Amino acid sequence: MRTPAAIAIPLFVAACAAPPHAAPHADSAAFPRDWLGSWSGTLLSHTPDGAAKPFTMRLDIAATADPSRFSWTITYEGDEVTQVRPYELVVRDGPTGDHAIDERNGIVLDMRFIAGALHCAFDIAGSRVTVREELLHDTHGARIDVEMTTVRDADARTTGTAGEVRTLAPVSVQRGSLRRAPAAR
């Protein structure tokens, strides 16, 4: 039995709009403690034309004197350019997964740790970026899978007769895995 669009769309919208503090997340207790350390790997920046441009990402996460703040330094390397971003992860309410990245320049990005992954979405210069980072384990050890999707507001399309839906097609997806660097001896 198919669900009519007039019912399915409002249900989907309602699910997306569920209160963010509905219930504690048991998996939030290990974040960010289990993520501490230095991580690095190659990410690929994919575009709709099939191009896949590699770049290196390093993520250094460390505790600070303030138990609600962690050093969160991201380094990007590619095309002879290196960008170092000395951010801080702010734990606002760990049990509900409420966190933020403080870029330490007046910009604070709201983040949520949900279902074992860190999620964020923000708008910048006419584009929306969604970020998903998840700590996983495989036969090679721990890894953080990273995915950043970018859409442009100018490319938005509105369709629908039983209720308007605005869509934004991705213009790029950056994806890869970061591996924990061995501890210094």
C-alpha cells in the first residue's frame, strides 16, 4: 500500500522537526573522549562532472583545562597550500549530544552527536554545507569517516502541488577516512 504524498511529506517534515532534546543518547558518553588523538587521511572532493580531487586532512583532538572544551585543530593540505584551523569543540550538554565548534573568531557552529556520529549544517557565502563525522572500528583499527556535502542556494528548485518542496542538489561531496596516528613514544 502506497502512502499518499499529502500524508508522507508532512510526516517526513514532522520527523525532521522533532525536538532535538527528546531523549539522551547512550552513545554520547564516549564522545569526545574516545576521539582524542591525532587523526589523518586523504579525502576526495567529488563533483558532479566525475572529478575527484584528493587532499589531506589532519584532525588533532585534545583535552583542555576546561572539561567542557577540547582542542579541535583541523589541517588541510593540498595543491601546495596548507590551512590550519585551531578550533575548539564545546560540550554544551553531553547526554543530549549538544555540542559546538568554536572557530575562535566569533563563529560558533552548532553540532549534534546523534546515533554515534557528529552532525552539523551551516550556510556560508550562498552555500550550505552539511558535515558528518563518525568514529568506526575495522580490522585496521579506529578511523573517523568524514563526509561534507555542499549545495548552492542559487541552484534551489521548488516543486509540488500538494505542498511545496524546495530541493538543493549537491555541487560537491568531500569524503574519506582519518586513521589515528600511533602514540609518540
